Amino acid sequence: MKDYMLDAAVVLRRNYADLPFDAMNSEETARRVNERAMVALERSGESYAYLPLSSLPADRREELEKCRLLSPDDRDAVSGAAYLRMDEKACVETSGEDHLLIAAYDESGNAEECLATAEAIAQSLEDTGRMARNDQYGFLTAKPCDAGTGQRVSIRLNMPMTTLVRQIPAAVKVAGASGMTLRSVGGGIGLLENRLTMGMSGKELAAKTVECARKLCALERTLRWRAKERKDINIADKAWRSYATARFALRMSKNEALQLWSGMTLGMSVGDMPYSEETLDRMWHIVQMPQGKLMQDSNLQPEVERARRIRAVFSGGE
């Protein structure tokens, strides 16, 4: 069943050595970066969709940001663009704070595979220009805190019990001891990310982040086991409320659906519930469904269609 370690993403920041680091505010630099990226990706043999960020719908941008395929820090880029691979597992964002943000996403939580994908794309982008790099410091970036590997590894974790019993500060300390940051993104979901980008290779950073994620998952498992031992009515109440809302709600945002799913996974691990692991996995699939796919062959509003599909899961449909 989908639980604990939900997904993973790796982002590499890169800059062309012969261009100024001003693409976010310079249309000329942005144009040159975009042209190079387009040519390199065409040569790679993979198919990408071109997305001008200035006209990207807000809900679509939000979906890509949640997968860490786009950066929320680059929304004000003058001429930013994104090249989204057709499977929506990789994206190259151009002309933000750095010339290139190369992102890879894996819904099973495989950070090492994300890194391999991102590094392969980064290598293909060097076909149109050498990247800014220093023998001592590694890759050079707009912000010194990103220099070195220029790499951010992030893993999304399902931590409803840790959140419910107010143990997030303890979890943050665990992350900090490994050089990571952990922040809540709502509904019992936490996002773990490496804080340091220098002093280790990309593979070492990915492995260290995964190791820390496993420690946090172990903490969550321990807290759930203790709750099950003492038959905590508060946990059962949260799970049953989540289940009732999922069964009968007529409208549901993506965030609410994620919170309900998280509450019901908690219920499965601490007591008997009237739904199966397979049902929760089907609900997860709907929660993560891109809005375009969700709305395919439907004339309902997205929140109404999402609720309809989730209700169908618990009545034996979908």
C-alpha cells in the first residue's frame, strides 16, 4: 500500500559559463538560454512540451510545483519557459534565478533514479554550452547556498501520526542532524530536503536524503504502533471522519483529498477499517491525477469530478 515515503524529486541548478547570471531580468539573456535549451533537448531524441510560464494556468503551475518540477521562486522571471517531458516525469525550466533548473520526479520515491534522469538531461544540455563550474567549489549558481552539486533532493513523507501527536519538532531535529530540512506542507504530509549542496557527490546526497527519510518513517511507524497498543480513540476518530467525508463529499480540492487519504492510511495501521489497502491505492491514484486527465471526458468542475471519482472508489467503481 502507498504510505510513508510518497514520492521523490531531484532538481539540478545549472548556468552557462559564457552568459551573465541575469536571465531572470534580462530578456536577451533569457532568449539565448531558451534557444540553447530548445536545441539541446531536440537533439536528445526525447519529446518535450513547450510551456511559456507567463501564460501557464495557475492550477497547472501548482500541480507541477507540487511535484517539484517547477520552482515557485521563479514565478517573476521575465521570459521563463519550461520544457516538460511528455511523461511528466522530467522538466527543464529556463531563465529563472539560474539559467536552468533540471528536475526529475518519481512517484514511487526513488531518489536515485531521479538523480540519474536529471544528470542525463544535464549532460545533454551541455551540448550547447559549457556549464559554469569551479574546480574548488563545483557548479556555480545564482545563490551561494546552491553551489557545489547545485542539487536539491526532496522526498514527500506521509506523517499523520507525527503531526497529530505534535512530534514534528522532534522530526525536524532528526532531519537537522543529517543536514536536512523538514517542513510540513499540510494534512500530515512533510517535505524532506537536503540543506547542504557541497562536500558530497550527487549520489552521496541522494543516499543521505533517503537514509534520513527512512529514519523519519521509522519514527512514524513507532508512533502508530504505540497508538494501536493503547487503542487511541482520537486516531480512530480522525480515520473514520476522513472515511465519511471521502464517501459522501460532493466537492473536494486536491489538498483536502490528500489530507483525507493520509487520515485513512493512519486508520489502516492502527485499527480495523471498512476499506482495503487496494481501495486506498485507487484513491491515491485519483488524488495525484493531473487536472487535465481528471477532466478528460467530464464537463464537471474539477473539485466536483474529483469527489465523484473518490465516492465511486468506495462504492466499488472506478
